[in-house]
Amino acid sequence: MIVVVLAQNTFREVVRDKVLLGTVAFGLALMLLTRLLSPLVLGEDLRLTVDLGLSSVTGFGMLIVVMVGASLVGKEIDRRTIYNLLSRPVARPLYLVGKWMGLCAALWVVALMLGAGLQAILLWIAGTSRLLPVLSGIYMAGLELMVMASLAVLFSALSTPVLSALYTVAFFCAGSWSYDLRLFAAKFPPVLASTIEVVAGILPNLPLFNVRTLAADGLSPPPFHFAFATLYALLYAGCVLSLAAIAFETREFK
Amino acid sequence: MTRSLSGGAPRPDPGRPRVQNATGDPDAAIRARGLSKVYRSQWTLKRTVALADLDLEVRRGEVFGCLGPNGAGKTTTFKILTGLLRATRGAAWIMGVPIGDVASRRPLGFLPEQPYFYDYLTGHEYLAMVGQLSGLQRHDADTRARRWFERVGLGHRPRLMLRKYSKGMLQRLGLAAALLHDPEVVILDEPMSGLDPFGRRDVRELIQEQRASGVTVLFSSHILPDAEMLCDRAALLFGGRVQRVITLGELQKQGIQHVEIRLEGAPILEVPPPWSGRVEREAHGAETVLRVEGADLAQDVLRWVMERGARVLAVEPQRGSLEGLFIAAARQVDASGRDGEDSQRRSA
């Protein structure tokens, strides 16, 4: 109950923020611009639109994670609005989970809105919607954003909004290259290689959620991939939020 | 039933860094024993003592004031009691539940000093939300939010976003948020701050209403006449310690402490040596004010000034006041501080 109330409040906070509206509008505009690039891609304009459209969902979702999510808790501490919440019978871990859930709900709304925009553009360009591949791409992007939102909440609970935004971006970049990092590790002596492997294991495995190329080809990943990605996202976010809860438990509000 | 502020209660183990889980006195609404808070600078490691072995007991149903200058430890005490800060040492209970337990905040309503709110919500949305967080069902929270919104005088602008509220309106909203779930204990940090005289009167009425319905109120204020009007008891805090606890009822029962004699006509440049220390003289233009200790001496002083041809303008008996006690306590703390410094210098 308390988690739902906190999630609702966070959802309102994100949805009523002008950043969200601006991001969605800009995302839709960018998708429309792909139409201008179609003469350059020699008949591959459908592939380009799907690829860029799904990239926009991740990219603009990340923009919201960084601009809103990374300051979600820090802003409450700075503005002292947190006093009104934590002086009530609200356990601190529940507070963090509520924040994360609210942010995730807003991110899903953004992903679905951009996805709907992409479908509309596809219908307009090619008279085909590619419903299943696009939906699978949007679902995976939503899972990816959930993982990144958990990291943003962790950093936001521990540091200032600016640092938290920097850490979130750093983890997003490093997480996107986690496969390459593993390949890179194989070129080093065993001790260093296993250290790099551990680091790569700690980073979020974001390539797992990247099905953009498949979707551009009009394909969807097998059901097992969806199940595994969903489980991974929930487990990873659970671990990150547990860490955040442990650290936040001792935080003081002067 | 003994409800003294010190002694009698088991002291917590000073070695434990966190507030311990022990049974509090069920008769006390709020109880603190040996509460200490020490801050350590991250860079210089310098220690700052915000609270030093603070003992406090607030009885059920009473209005208790925490009075003290800035930095005395009032807000720190409130933040520890509400779980926003952790005590370095000591223990505290709210309605018998240790403050480390989230359940201790169930019967609690809290108004922080200069409350801050979410800009993106309306006042009604905010109240409904905090009502649910305090354990009310959605429908109940919504109904109470509407009622309290009216009660604190904000009902005329239900759809106004909080970013457009004035300071006084926010303070009223904070009070409504602290009270809407019918808490048994209310902690108000500077509830009169930022309010105009009408607002202050409303807050006084709210506190009196709470007392009448058996709610325990602990509040801090810099406005001593307000505290004097509202409190059953008050603690004077200086340097993170309770210097003195005053029962306001007793203060009112006390006899005449001083008599102020205002006169003009003949200049009184000095008082006779036998009265020195018992009669203070102040000159205000053509007027002289003599502050005389006790009513008996006032008779002799009056006779003496009239013999000297002075015209008596007014004779005002002065009873003990909270302000007088506050200033006396502050002077005592100052003097003991100076004594401490002197003895340190001597031993050095």
C-alpha cells in the first residue's frame, strides 16, 4: 500500500515535469526526420526508421532516467520534502522501492508513447506496422530502462544529483559495452582477465536487451530470450535496490 | 507516579551507538534518556556536540514546550524522535515504542521547521497522499484531506499548485498534514514561524483543540508569550542540555516577584546602599524606573522616593514570567560557561 502511494507520487512528479513532455515531443520529431534520410539509404528506409525509432525509445528514456531519476532522492533531500515522508511510518527500503516503481511506470508510459508514434510513422511510410518486432523492441527497451532506473535510484540515494547523473551515464556506457569488455578480457593474463570479467559481471548486461537489429529485419527474439531478459532485469534491479536500501538505512537528514 | 526528568529510569548502555530497543514507560507519550548527538566533520574530523545526554519526558495529554536559543538542540531532538537522525548515544520511546522501530511513528504527527512540499501537487493531493502514508485508507484519507484543507483556511483554493502557495499557506498545510490522521502525539517544530498574527492565533487554537482532545503536543518556539499561553510544562534547552523544566501553572501561582515603580520630578541618581542589589534603577528621559525585589521592600522604597519629592506615575507588580526565567537561565549558562573557561585557563 505504502509502496503504491509512493510510486503514484513519483509517477505524478515525473509526468508533470516538463522534461518528460519535451522528451516525448523531441523523440517523435526525430522519428519523423528519418523520412528525410530515406533517399540516402537506398530503399532501407523501413529498417532505418525501426532502428532509429527503437534507439530513440532507449535514448530518450535514458535522458529521463538521467535528468529526473538521478536526482529523484537527492532532490527530496535537498528540498527537505523527504522529512514529510520519512517522519511517517514509512520504512526506508519501501521509500526507495516506491520511487523506483513510480519512475519505471513513467518510463513505460514514455516507451509506449514513442512506440505508438513509431507504429504510426511505419504505417505512413510503408503501409505496414511491424507490430510484433516493434513491440518486442519496446518491451526490451522498457526492461533496460528499469535496470538503469534502479541504478539511478541507488546513486541518487547516495550522492548529489550531478554526481548521480554522471555515475548513471557511466554505468549505461560501460553496461552497453559489457560484451566487448568480456572479449577484451580474453587478451590479458588470467588474473587481470578474471578481474575484468568480475567488473563486466557487475555492470548491467545491456546488450541482452538490444533487439533493434532483429526488429529492423522484421524479426522477434525467441520467447526464452524474453523470459531470461525479464528475469535478469528484475533480479539485477532487486540487487541494486537492496544495496541502495542498506546504504540509505544509515543516511541522516540534517 | 513519578515523572521527573532525571533519575529513576534505567540508563542506556553508553557503548551502544544506536538507539536501543527497550521498553519505554507506557505513561509517557515521549521519553528520552541520555540522548546525545555528535557530528564529526568529514574533512577536519572536528566534533560538534548538538545534544548532550538529554533527558526528556512528556506526559500523555500535555502540551510541552521546548524553548531555547538557536543551536540549543531543539530541532535535533525532534529529528531524532521522528527517525530523521540517529542518536549517537541514548534511547527514546514514543508511546512506549523505541524510536528505532518504524511503528513508533504510527501515532505521530510531525511538522518540520519551515516545511517544504512538492511543487507539482495541489494541497488536496498532498494531504491525501500523506494521509495514506500515515496508514489511512484511500477514501478516508481523501475525506479527511478535504476536511482539514477547510479547517486550516485553505479551502478556497483547492486546485492551486503548491508552488504558488505563500509561506503562511505552506505552514498551514504542514499543520494539516501533521494532524489529519488523528495522531496521539504531535511534534511541531516552530509552528508559528512565518505566520501573521491571525495565523498564530489559529495555530494556538489548533494546539488548544488538540490538548482538549487528549493529544500530546511537543513543540518548539521562539515566541515565549505564545509558549507561556499554551504549555503545561516547558523545557529550557541550552547547549544541547535541558537546563530547567518549568511547570507553567506553578509560575502563574507564584506571588509578586518584582515591583516596577515609574516616577518623575526628582532625579534619583542612586539608591541607598542597604538596598543595593535589591533595587535596580533605569532612566528613560525624564522618567526613572525602579525595579524593586519583593512587595515589602517596595513599600519602603515608595515612601523614600515620595519623601524626596518625586511624583509616582505607576506602581506595577510583576509576577514570574517565562521570559524572566528564560533570561535568568541563559545568564546562568553564560556564567557557568565563563567559570568553566576560567578554570580551564587556570589549570593550563
